Amino acid sequence: MIKRFRKKYSKSGIAKEVRDRMFFEKPSDKKRRKKVQSIRMIKREEEKVIKMQERYKRMKLKRKRTRAKEIKRAKGEQST
């Protein structure tokens, strides 16, 4: 029962809103904070994309190597 309540409470965003409204924040500070947060999120997304590209390149190279080994094996079997 408590678990369900906690889950609904956290998903609804009430706790975050209470924390935000605890103290007054100037509109300029809010804008600044949101801008910094959006920049952080954009950088994080870019890093994810870069990691995925690197992973894809490594996988491609690995496939290429294994394919080359298979071809060598096949040629070796044909010659004997």
C-alpha cells in the first residue's frame, strides 16, 4: 500500500513542486537554471549519440574481421 502511494506521489511531481515553492526564486534565476539544465540535457544526448556511433563502428570492424577469418578458412579448406 505504501509502495503504491510512494510511486504515485513521485510520478505526480508533487514533491518536486513543493521543493521548488519552498523559497521564492526570481524569474531571471528560473530562466537561468532552466537554460543551464537544457544545455546539460543536450550535451548528455550528444554524448549518447557519440557512444552509439563508436559502438556501431566497433561492431562493424568486428564483423569485418570475423568475415575475413571465415574467408581465409574457407580458402584453406578448398586448397587441401
